Amino acid sequence: MDSDVLLTSHSDGVLTLTLNRPQRRNALDAASWRELHAALSAASHDTAVRALVITGAGGAFCAGADVSEAREGHPLERMAFINEIALMLHELPIPTVAKVDGVAVGAGWNLALGCDLVVATPTSRFSQIFAKRGLSLDFGGSWLLPRLVGMQQAKRLALLAEMIDAAEAERLGLVTWVVAPEELDGFVDDLTARLVGAAPVAVRQSKALLHENADRPLRDALASEARTQAVNFATADAPEAFRAFTEKREPGFTGEWAVR
């Protein structure tokens, strides 16, 4: 359901969450965090959702947490709730896409980096703004950045809190694609259609394997790959893919369990 601060739409297997505080460049206030938490929780249990898009309204992605808001409760309690959202996004089994136009700074940038794929426009700008606000990294930035860009570049971004453009973010591997503003909607629509059209069980397992095996020994990674491949052969999708290849047509994937 839509709220004042978070708009939702669901079409053809794609759930789109739109941060909707354009007057504050979609900075996240307490209501925004609550709505985002609820939306991600619902998405994790909705089998009709095959891909998720997060974007912002009014020409900005997200200016991070709204530091102008009066804050209640103990900081550790507030951060525990925000951390739950970061974990929910990371652990969501379906593919996630950040659709970025305008600024993405602080927790807003880490919200985008927490997605599997990031599509930006040439006018998008990014910053780990925390140091300029007397704060340290949060919303997973200290975990995400070294894995994405290496330790030296992570320190540069965190300690200097520079604002970088989309071209620099793409060069560093922090943006997957940069497309013209007028092409952004169509590009993301095509991208999510391709994700939704893929074999859902296989896609979920590949995402999980990448997350789980990044820091594991090769022997352990191979063992988990073997287990998940066995699951794929127990669905209708692998046989369907083989038939489609033989018959020279596009496969129709359902993710249905074939073993009875």
C-alpha cells in the first residue's frame, strides 16, 4: 500500500518502491524507515514478486537519513531498527535494482549499493557524506565499500566524503550502468523484465551463492554449488530450458517443483 513517504507499485512480477519526500530530496525520516521496513518484509514473503526496484521521487534518489528530524529513543535502538532494514535488503532472495537519478548520499547511497544492480543517470552524484556530518559509516557502508572497490578506495570515499559523479562511480564499480535520463525508465523496465523472465529458483540460488561463497574456500563453494544444482534439476525449469534449446524457442520458466 502507498503511504505519504513511500509509494509502491507492483506490475508483472516487479515491485517498485519509490521514496517520496522530494522536498527533502527523499531523506529518510522515521516514517520512511518504518515504511521501508514494512515493504521489504512484505516483499520477502510475496511469491508474486520476482524483482524489486528502489528509486526516488522528484529528481533525487535519497539524501540519506534526515538529520534535521528530532530523534527519540536511544541511538543504539534506532540503529538496530535501521540495521534490520539493511539486512532485509541484503538477504532478499530476489534480484534488486537501484534506479538512481540525482543525489544518493550517506545511507541513501548505501541503500543503492545494497541492491544487486545500480542504474544511474549522468547527472547522478554520490557521497559517503558521513564524515562531513561528524558521523561514521552506517547502513552497511563499512561492509559494502571494501568488497566493491577495495580498501584504499573505500578509505578515500569514507574519510574524504567526496562527492563523485556517475562516471567516477561507474569506473569504481559502484554503478552497473549509466544511461541517459530519458532512457532510464525504459532501461530499468527492460532489465527487470529480463530478471523476471529468468528461472526464479536458479536466480535466487545464484544470488545466495555469490553472497555466501565470496569469503569461503573454493572447496566449500563447490560443495554448495553442487547442492544447489541438484535443487535446480528438481524443478521444472532445467528440463524446460533443455527442451527450449532443442526446439529453438524461448523457455517459459515457472520455478515449479517437478519432483513428486
